[in-house]
Amino acid sequence: MPATSPPSGVSPGGKPSAAIIGILCGVGAALAWAAGFAVAKHGISIGFSPADLAAHRYIWTGLLLLPVVMRDGIADLGGIGWRRGFILAVLSGPTQALLAYTGFILVPFGHGTTIQPATATLAGIVLAALLLRERLSAARIVGAITITIGLVVFGVESLATIGTHGIGGDLLFATAGAFWALFGILLRQWQVSGIRVVAAVGLMSVLIYGPVYFLFVGTENMLRFGWGENLLQIVVQGLVAGVLPIFLFARSVALLGAGRASTFPALVPGFSLILGFLALGIVPSIPQLIGLAIVLVGFRFAMR
């Protein structure tokens, strides 16, 4: 009998293909980011400051992952290098988180979860084509345009709920998204593994952000909310939305390329919409559901 080819998405050895693994990693990262958005909005709503949330997201996990850096060699920051580690920490560490958390003070939940992923997705596709010379196929162009249309639907619906004071929040989320896009490009360019990036960013956060936070902000406000709320932020911000998505996204970039991997943040608005309803009681509107459907169609084209 003639040999039959394995099912689509399965390697000849019977294991999932690199593309399937890369997609699963990217989707997992988007879901983790969405969970982080929802819990961050909850934290801001009850009185945590952006600085408090950034501390929960990076300082404790940085200490937890210190053995990883020590194992790989602290002299060169686990093989990444201190200069590169600093750059990656600026783009994906406390600086980026502070921008996003501050944005939630100025604009509604749906507005923030739209602008940041939209900027990350579109900037990632463009930067990958310009800087890494990744081929910008017709399907990916169609996908990028469709994603833009879907995210505009989200944005227009969100804009209807705020005034001109929301421009500052918009710019903060757009900047955070651009930071993440450049972070993805550098991961691809420098060929850095996910766990090393997580550990390096954590250590840089401990060494730089930690002293600044404890000296100039302090824990007085943080401790007002008791162990339950603080533990929720530590687990979700630090592990689920901090460590996990960086590792998964870095893996996705390695398997799919920076251009394709940059489309996964486009799934965050939809996931955030669902989690916002389940966890915060925010009921999605008809325009948000329409926008989600359009984004998913664009995502399908962008992944070709």
C-alpha cells in the first residue's frame, strides 16, 4: 500500500507540528494577557496603584526565578547579556506594565484591552517586514487590514463612553503596545529562549525597579487590601500574566516568526471581553461582539 501523509498539523512522527505548537503557545499567551488585564482592572478599581501592581507582577517572580539566572551564569545575565537584558526589561517589564496600568485609570476596560493589542499586532507585522525582512504576503496584508477594522469597531464603541481626557490613556496603551511589538522583534533577532527572557527581565526588575518602588512608593497602600487581594495580584499578575505569556510568546516567535506571532495580541480583546464578563460583570455590547468576530477572521488570514 502507498504511504499516506500524516494529518495536517501533525509531523511524520505523529507529534503536533511546530506550527500547531506555535499557535497554541500564542493563543495561551493571549489568554494569559487577558486574565492579567481583567485582574489589573479589578486591582485599580479597588485602590491598588499602578506601581503596586507592577511590583506584584515582576519583583516576586524575579526573586523566584533567580536560580534560573544563577544556573545559566549571572555574569552575562543567563546568557542574554546585561545590555540586552536591560532593553528587554524596559520593553516587557515594569515600564511597559506601568503604562498599561496607568491607562486603566484614565479609560474604560474595553478601551484599554483594544488599543494595546491592536498596536502590538500591527506594529509587529510592519516591523517584522521592515527590520527582519519577513515576507509580507497578500494574506497577511488582508489579515492586518481586517484586524484593524475589527479593532476599530472595539475602539469606536469604547470612545463613545469617554471624553477627550481619554486621549492620554489611549496614548499610554498605544505606547505599551509598541513596546511589546519591538520586544517580539528583538526576541527573534537575538534568538533568546523564553525562560531565559523571563528570568532576566525578572532579575532586572528586582535590581532596578525594586529599590525604586520600596524607597519612593512603599508598601503602605498595598498592605491595606489584605492577603487575599495581594495574593490574587501576585498569582495572576506575576505568574499567569507575567511569567507565562513571555515564555509562551517567545516560544511562538521562535516557531512561527515575529510577524505571525505578532498577530496573537489581536486575540486579547476578545478574551478580555469574555473574562471581563465572567469575572467583573462587564456585559459585552453588540459592537464588541461584532468586533471580536472580525478580529478572528483577520487573525485567520494573518496566520497563513
